[in-house]
Amino acid sequence: MSELCLTLLCQPEVEEKLLDLLLMQPSQTVFTSTRTAAHGLPHEYLDQGELVQGRGRATEIKVLIAAADKDALLALIRQQFSGTGLSYWITPLIEAGEIV
């Protein structure tokens, strides 16, 4: 059962590689990805137009994970995406299910 929601915020340039990594993980069953505008990103990750607008293009990925899988998945992400400006946060999952 999934107990946590891992939210990842990445630059569009690394989106496909990150999605591929998640698809290859046997413990990952459900995740979503959405293109979004991110505010408060470090300036080195923004182009001139984004600096003027005050927001950057990004992809937000939400992954439902078991607490026991969290450390291993984060270690793998850190190893493969070091230096890319990828951000993350984890929230507890109160309830999840399927409406059938």
C-alpha cells in the first residue's frame, strides 16, 4: 500500500529521463506528470524570458510510494539527477483507492 506522495519538480530537459527511470522501478505503480509553472527557482535554471516573467517551465511528477521504498528511490534519483536542479517534497498519503 502506498503511504507517501513524492512530488518531483524538474526542468523540461530531464523530464523524459526521469519518467523513464520511474517506469523502470518495479515498486512504482502509480504516478502522474503535469507541465507547470514553477516560482522561486534558482536563477541559473531560468532563461531570460522566464526571469522577466518570474516563473519557469517545469514538470511536476507525483509518485505514490511505500515508506519503505522512499530512501532507495531518492538515492537513485540523486545519483542520476545530481546538478539538474530537481526539487522534491514528500507528503503523507491519508487515503487512496479506486472507484469501481
